[in-house]
Amino acid sequence: MKPAACHPVLADLKAIVGEAHVLTEGDLSAFEVDWRKRFRGTALAVVRPGTTLEVAAVMRACAAHGVALVPQGGNTGLVNGSTPDQSGTQILLNLGRMNRVREIDDANLTMTVEAGCVLQAVQSAAAQNNLLFPLSLGAEGSCTIGGNLATNAGGTQVLRYGNARDLCLGLEVVMASGEIWSGLSGLRKDNTGYDLRDLFIGSEGTLGIITAATLKLYPQPSAVMTAMATCESLERCIKLLQLAQARAGSALTGFEVMNETSLELVRKVFPQLRHPLSPSPWTVLLELSDAENEEHARALFERLLEQALERELVTDAAVAQTLQQSHDMWHLRESITMASADAGASVKHDIALPVSRIPAFCAQTDAAVAQAFPELRLLNFGHLGDGNLHYNLQLNDEVDAADFMRVRESALNDLIYSAVMEHGGSISAEHGVGTQKREQLALRKSPVALKLMQAIKDALDPANLLNPGRVLASRNGMEGH
């Protein structure tokens, strides 16, 4: 039994959600260890409420006992934002049981779902009604809508549809006081004061607990086409992006870029995967979603790529001829993260830059990293269409990962984030801040912005019970990891 297992809050929590849903014993690693296996915490208990009223009652019980609470969805985050600290004093609130689709309004093109709905289940529910929920990312089989909104997740279709924030019309939120804000509006226009919804989206559970959301839906596209192309430089990749935007307009829904080191690693770890093009410094994955028909989409793609070849923007290109070929192309892109995890430790940087500044940033930073950290391999890939790169450094086999993380990781991060700021970018594009980027945020965010953020935190969570130590450093000693 854990030392704190007799804490008086536990009896209250068992009475609220049922003893079976208050976990204190056994293997709790699925809740207490982060997705990257870098952080392991210890919860006072894992509590699994089934309704919003239960979440509110749990929050009131925690507030009465002065116990901090860490909200968690699918536990797929990459910045240690949803696992407990090591104190054994925090309640881990997992929302996985709250997974109901409450309503689909096909006339209003909206869907209201609970926070524990897995993203893939939301996509499927929309598709069953011949509608599209376009948020799409690698962890969609296990991440949840609550976590997607709490981190303002991005993914592969931001270019056309925007981040999670752009796909949400309303929220239901439990406040630190245990009060429930019911803001599940399906309205696209509501000019009645401050936009409270946007306070909670991207707040990583530090201001309130998202329990449900009303999401935007779209008509299913009549045809979706995928292609790959190879380019000799990032400059040419961007010129290809400009050409695609000019020719395809809003039909361009995806524009991903991968450096050769990334795909070389995929070939090594997953030799069974088919690569339609020969190795090149850069490979681009394009997607068109056409509202007319497949023939029109294919013709548009073929004309676009012919022009790109004529202008020497690309060296080779291939258009998927079947749905399976399209899936295979996307599988290559999505396998980079899995290949990297299989190959060992890496230092990840989820950064955003103005698209026009990306070549200069990469030229400067690639050279600086190669000189200062020759033992690292650069895996540079991501969503070029919206300026979001996953600028990751893979440790070679001979490098002691634990020693590197302890001694040199901070210097590597400083180098990269300094260059990001120099080029007008952001140190977090779609993964959030958590504890992993908290100190960097404090160094690089405007003092005025930090002061405003702290004022909002103090106003909505004065006792600092909601995910303490995430995003902002705590003022009462509860710092997370």
C-alpha cells in the first residue's frame, strides 16, 4: 500500500465515482509513465470519473482537502503535461470513461462529444454520417479529444482546416472550484463578451478540466489524392508549396516534408515498407481533397506536378493510383516517429517558423548542431505547409543516452531555441509546454505575456490545484517533475 493510501480524500473519491474507479494498487504505469518513457510519477490515486457531475464532485473534494489534480486523456503527450509528479500526493484524473458522442447535428455540421472520446472514434462517428472531422495525427488511435483541445493539437491537415482550436465551437469545463461552465454552443458567431473557450484550449489542464466539446464537421470530400515528390533543397520545397497553393487553392489539404535521414531510418527499421521514389535530400508528401470527383483531382495533381518538373522544382514525382498506394505513402511519413523510437533515444523539438524563414533557419542551425554535436543525426520532418517542423536529433548508438540527457541536452535545446527565436518562431508548435519546455518558455516569452498568463492562472485556480507546475512555474512549491 502506498504511504498516502489512507489519505481522507480517498474515501470521498470512492463515494463519488465508485471504489472500482479509484485505483491505488497494482501496475499503474499506463497512467503514471509518459508516452516517451522519460518521466515516471507516482499518483496518490488514479480516479476515473464517468460523468461531468462526477468530475465536478471530484474537483470539489480535492479542493476541500487541498489536493492537486492532474487531468489526463490518452497519455500520448510529448512534453510531460499529463502524468503525476513523484510526490505521491496528486490525484491523476483519467477521463477515458467519458467517451460518449452526445449529439451529431448534420444540418449545423457539428458534433458534441465527451473529452475521453478517442480521436479515431470521433472521425469514424462523423464518417458514419457522411461527414468529416479533419483533425488527424499519428496518435489518433489512442489520443483523446480532451487532450487534443487541452494542447491545441495540430496534425497533418492544419494547412486547410486549422488546429484543434479552429475545429472547436464550444466547451464544457469543470473549474477549480468544482463549478461547471456549460459553453457547448454550436454557434459560429457569438459576440457576447470574452471568448472563454479560447482560454481553456491550449491551457494543458492548468485552468480547468475540459469534459466535453462541440466540434466543427465538414462534408466528406468526393475525392482525396496523394502524391510524393523529391526536391534538392528546402527552397525548392517551398516553391513547390507556393505553386500547389496557387494551382489547387483550398483543395490542398496536406503538405509534409521529410529529410533523407528520416526516410533512411524508416528504410532501416521497416524494410518491408515500399518507397515509391529514390532517395533525395528532401521528399514531399502532398494531399488534395477535391469537392468534385476523382478524375478532376487526378488531373489537377498531374498538371501541378508536370509544371513542377518543368520548372525543376522537383526531381521526381509519383501520384497514388489506388487507395492502398495512398495509405502506403502516408505510412512512410507516419513511420518516422516509430522508427526513431525503435532506433533509440532522441531529443525532440516541435517548432514553428514563418515558412519563408525555414531554409535560413535550417541552414544556420544544421551547421551549428553539426559542429557542436557531431554525434547526433538530424531527423527533420513535419508540416511544411503551416511552418511546423519536428526538428529532432537522434543519438548515435555509441552515445550514452542518460549521460547526454543529463549533461548536454540543455545546451542543445538552447542552441536550437535561440535560433528559432532569432528567426521569428515559436518553441512549441503543437505539442504544448508541459514541464519539459517550462523553463524555456520563461526565458523566451515576453515578460508582459508571462505576467498576463500568471494573472489568468491566479484568477481561475488561486490554490494552484490544477496541473501545478505545467506551463508556468508554481508559486507554492508544487512544481511537477
